[in-house]
Amino acid sequence: MVKAIVVRKTGGPEVMSFEEIEVGEPGPGEVRLRHTAIGVNFIDTYYRKGLYPAPAGLPFVPGAEAVGIVDKAGEGVVQFRPGDRVAYAGSVGAYAEARVIDSRKLVRIPDDIDGYTVAASLLKGMTVQYLLRQTFKVTRDHTVLFHAGAGGVGQIAGQWLKSLGATSIATVGSDEKAEIARACGYTHVINYRKEDFVARVDEITGGAKCDVVYDSVGKDTFPASLDCLKPRGLFVSFGNSSGPVAEFNLGILSQKGSLYATRPTLAHYTATRADLDACAEDLFEQIRTGAVTINVGQKFPLAEAVACHKAMEARETVGSTLLTV
């Protein structure tokens, strides 16, 4: 038996309870691992609230990212052995002291990168990787708007965009977060509580606007984000921190400049072993070279997951958040 956070009905943070659960033996292709740190991400709240259905239904253990030590390998597992340091992102069930998981979801943690850094960055960092290098291949010739620039994903994105030489514009919700975003390398920072971000983007770009907008905020920034794009620009919606984008008429995309729109997810960019390893290795190389530094903003004990979610949804957290085991 191990301790875990369990959701038996969807709703607010209070629906999460700290309970004992049983962790079984790993089956073919699976490993059992003991977690050492658990990454907390906004997508965890979507599953908790029922915006995204839990893969196995109710009840479920939330959380999609963690690092740990392989405890036992099941039949047919040849890539990992007991004692190996591993990590995963995108497999629900992380808010627990231990779990059984498909070995195909795991990546090996490099010897020169510590576990807390990986737990705080794997999901967010691989998200940035596919956004900037695959969904839209950003170069120094591009101008990019990235909402929530002081958040965990936003901080990594700002540093990565700087290393690519792109002109980057971040939006944030406070002067304190504006300073964080600037420190992460964004070329321009807009406090949307004090300024109209559409007007400021137009001013910053001299009316040329942006090649791509990355939006994890959702309802509060749509459709205004579309007004920040140049003709044939790309709107990338990859989160809903303020609520989901409402249904809209596709005709708005033609009205605002023959725009493109996409709603990507990490799972589709890391669906094969080769894609997963390449995405993770690109992130690890950015960390290894110092192009990206991971900010662990706050840590909560696993038992305090409710307080952790309350702080995150109140936008009181900065950088990456961890649950410690």
C-alpha cells in the first residue's frame, strides 16, 4: 500500500483526498517505480474538474508528470532495469508515492541533470519543444506572442525563444510577473491588467503583428489573440487556464486574415519511442547548455495537493511547482 491523491468525483480542489491505494505488480511491458518528485501542471486541474475525462474513469489518481526509480521491471522490458532513474510526462496517475506504468512512456534521466529539474520541466519543456520546433518552426525572422510568459511553460519558452533569436512578446498579469518574464529573455512584456495587449502588439510591431500566437489562457484572450496575427498567421491554443475557448464560426479566421488555428497536444508529438526520445533530448540539451534554466517556484508535500491546486488556480504560483514524496 502507498499514499496517493484520489479523485472520486470531479470538481474543485477539495474533491482530492489523501488515501492509501494498492500498487500491483508490473505486467508485460510495464515497470513499477517509486516516485521521488511529481510535477504539477494546469492540465491536472482540467482532469480534476472533468474538463478532460480521466482515461480510466472515476475514481482516479491525477497528475501527469513525475520522476522516480524503477523498482521492478515486467516481462519483456529490456530498456529499463531496477535502480534506473526515469521520468515521464502525459500519463495520468502521478500523484502517488509509487505506480505501475507502461515502459514506453518513460525516458531515462541523464546523469548530468538532477531529478527535481526534470520533474519540474519534462512536460512543460517538451511542450515548449513541440510548440517552437514542430507546431511552428520558430526562427530569428519571426515575431512571437506568448501568453502567460511568467508561468512554468512561459518561462521556458522565453529562454528558448531568446536562444533562437526570435522577437518575442509576453503577456503577464502583474508587474512582478513582468519582471520574471523579462528575466527569461522576452524582447517585450505586456501587463494585460494595465494595457490593451492587442494595441501594444500593434505598437511594438509597427502594425506588422505576429507570425504566431501561443495561447494557454483560453477564454480571456480569445478572440483578441487573433487580432495580434498578421495575415496567414498561426493561432496555437494549447491550454485553458481561464476557461475553454467557446465555439466559434470558422469564418472568423478568414475575416481576420486567412488565419490558421490548431489545438495540439504533447501526446501526438511524442507518440513513438523515437519522437519521445528526440523531444526529451532536445529539452535536456537546452538545459545542459544553459540555454534554459528551470525555476522551481514552489514545492508542496504530496499530502497538500489541495492547497497546491488552490494556489495554482488563484494564479499565485510562479514558475514550476512540485509535489514532494
